[in-house]
Amino acid sequence: QVQLVESGGDLVQPGGSLRLSCAYSGSTFSIKTLGWYRQTPGKQRELVAMLDSIGSTDYADSVKGRFTISKDGVQNTISLQMNNLKPEDTAVYFCYAYSDFDFMKYWGKGTLVTVSS
């Protein structure tokens, strides 16, 4: 199993920046991909950014050029640097890890990002 804990959510003004972090632990050897989803009330969870085991990244079109995902393999953390934030980025952000040992996707509990003036 893999455990994940997010941090860094906050209230920020439009145009501002925020950095989310996610600490992961447990069966880290089995992790194939790591990333971030977000969800707003009444909507499905959507993929924001992902990072695979060879370092390839992918982003939702709505955040390309503004968000950057990165990984610290020593500290077992991933981060999401979010710049030029917009009100539509307001959501609960969830960190996930996909394990190719048990083919499970593990989730953190989420951290709230609010973009508002």
C-alpha cells in the first residue's frame, strides 16, 4: 500500500502562485506514476498533472504553461507549482500514486485551493 499526505492549499489572489506538496510512503518501490487531480462540487475529478517513473510529464490543457509537477525521490515528495492562478483553478487538489504491484491507485485526502480576490 501507499500512503499520501498533501499540504500547501490556501487562499490566493488571481494571478498569484502557490506550491502544493505531497509526501508519499509505504510500498514506494511499486509506484509507476504520481500526480495531481482536482475536484469542484458537482463535477468529476479531473487530472491536472502526472509524472511517470521515467520522468515524463503530462498536463491538462487548462494548466499547461502555468503548472509544473516535480518529484524529489530522496524526500519521497511530489510538488505542484502553480503560477498565474485563476478563479477557475479553485478546487480540492488530490495527490495520487498508481502502483503496478497491485494495480491500485492510491489517494491523499486532498487540500483546498481557493483563488479569489
